[in-house]
Amino acid sequence: MKVAVSSTGGSLESAVDPRFGRCSVFLIVDTETMKYQAVPNSSIGAAHGAGIGAAQSVAQLGVKAVLTGQVGPNAHMALSQGGVQIYTGAFGTVGQAVEAYKRGELRSASSPTVGGHFGQGGRAMGGGRGQGRRRP
């Protein structure tokens, strides 16, 4: 099966880049043979929508899953619409992340977390406790 890993470089020894949309390279890895191809992220310099652009590019490469540190909500939606599974919490080298995926150790980011990025958790400002001021 082919997976895409957000990476800082072009080899299996490169570090996983925790940022999906702003990583420099995607390594497309065959999980059975560990053969790989480095694909530069053409969306890295985008002023807006880097995650969406990266997601569309990765989906067009025919991968079945993405392994990364975290994925923003817009990229998550674009990947999901492209039929790509998302796994967050990847770290170490790309090779180590693929092995962790094969052992079932990465989190599936199938549903959003409240506030923040997927896989990151957190709360939005205000906390939803009705603490705002009443306006006249």
C-alpha cells in the first residue's frame, strides 16, 4: 500500500515534518517493499490554503493514507474527500513512522478535535461559557 509521509528531506532517514501543509517534501512509500519516491510540496510557499493544496496533490498521487504530525481542518476535509486516511502523531524518521503505522501505533484522525488542529486538541478562545458582555 502507498502512504504519503510529511518529511523534512528526501529519504527514509529524514525526519517527519509535523506540519502537513507546510512540509518541504512528501515521501510516497510502499509499505510492503519500503521503496519510496520524494515529491516536493508545491504548496509550501502558498500565502493561503497550503493544506488544501497539499492535500489535493497527495490525493492525486494515489496514496491510501497520510502519516504526519498534525493536519488542519481544511486539509483534513480535502484528504477525506479524496478517500485518503489520515494518521497523526507521527515522529522520528520517515522509516520509523512507516513502521509505527504498520504496527498500528499511529492515531487515526477520522474526526475533528474541538479547537486547534486535528491531533492537537485545545479549546477555542472564550470557552463557550457565556462570559461575553451584553451589548446595549
